[in-house]
Amino acid sequence: MRTAAIKRKTKETDIEVSVNLDGTGTSSVSTGIGFFDHMLDLLARHSRIDLAVKAVGDLHIDHHHTTEDVGIALGQAVRQALGGMAGITRYASVHMPMDETLSRVVIDISGRPILVFKVAFPRDKVGDFDTELVREWFNAFAMNAGVTLHVETLYGENSHHIAESCFKGLARALRAAVAIDPRAAGEVPSTKGQLGG
């Protein structure tokens, strides 16, 4: 089983995250931020990664610290669960529709973290969630998971749909990239013989 658990506690947040990369997509998520919980639930469901997130943060200030720190902890958990990364597919590319919206998410589990995020939101908020925090979460996740991640919304009009297509796109890309390639089981998918350096 490729599993990991991370605890992160600062003066701003107290977070516990666990993942099972070979799960069925079950989730137990509680961050105190309804829209964010929805995004994490669908991330689990569509990636088939079992995910538990319990976060208590300084929501009386805003949602920034909680959103970013969950991204950090989840990224660290995914990286830890991947271990030596032997046999993984490594690359994946997904076009994800959500009604009128279409987003493209491309991932390389390279050990070289970078985020390219080309997404514009028509509104500043979905409910009481700041849409600018979508980028903050993706950046925190990519940096800490050690992945190269390109996210681009090709078109869309509804901010909820745009965010959802990005999270669902990441879910499906992760599902494919972390999967064990039966033709390369036991091999690290790199000419260097290692990933991450």
C-alpha cells in the first residue's frame, strides 16, 4: 500500500492529512470552508485516492492560510506515499469539461516542482471562497508534491465550473500518473535512474 500521513501545526493552522494512492476515492474532509471541502471531495473521488483531511485554521481572518496549508500537507503526503516512484506512469494529460468550461491539466511527477497556472475567474468569490485561492492551493500542492503541473482553462464563464474543472482535471491526471505501469513495474521512469534530482 502506498500510504502516508502528515501533521502540520503552525500558529495559523492545525492540519492532519492522510492518503492512500491505491484506494477507491473515499474521502473524509473537514476544513471549515464549504466550497474547499467540495473541491477536495471531488479530488478524492475522481483520482481514486483515499483522502482524509482535518483542518482547523484562522478562518476569522480569511481562508488563505487554511487553503494553502492543506495544499502543503497534501502535497507532502502524496510525495511521501509515492516513495521511490518505481513503476509509476509519471506523466498524464487531461482535458476536463465542466458544462461550458474546458480546462487542461498536465502533470509530470518529476521531483522538479513548478506550477504554470493560466486560469482566469470572472468573479472574485464562489460563495465566500476567494477564487484567487485556487491558484494558491495548486501552487502549494505542486511545490510540496514535487510535481511539474500545468493548469490552463481554455474557456469558461462560471467561476464554480472553472474551479471544479481544474480540481477534477488534477484528479484524473493524478490517477493516471501515480498508477503503476505493468510494462515498467519496478523501474524508475527516468533515464537518470531516479526522480527528484
